[in-house]
Amino acid sequence: MRDLVQAAGGQLRLAPMGGVIGFDMTALLAMARARGIDPAAAELLPHVEAVVVETLARQAGSGGSDGGDV
């Protein structure tokens, strides 16, 4: 599951004026199936998504990245 979340960085939905609004869940679910991840694990994705969106919004509000990976 961790490798799926790390790969999710390439599957973000962006707002028209900038900012991240969430994951492309269709793409993530397809990636999960391709990686053989239990479909029940998909129940965790909305929770992970909320943390990622909040973290990226906080980083954008502070004027940049803290140098860490999401």
C-alpha cells in the first residue's frame, strides 16, 4: 500500500487556478489492481488523500516546501 501512496503523487487532481484538490481515484484504483493490492485497502485512500491535500495546502500557504516528501 505504501508504494501505491508514493506513486499517487503523479495522480493528483489540480484546481483550475492552482492547488491540489485530491487524487485521481480512478487511476489509483487501476494502479492498485495492477499491483495486486487488496481492494479493501482502497477504503484507506480517502483518508490518505485528505492528509496529502492538507499537507500540500499548508506547504503552499507557507511559501514553499519543507523539503520532505509527502
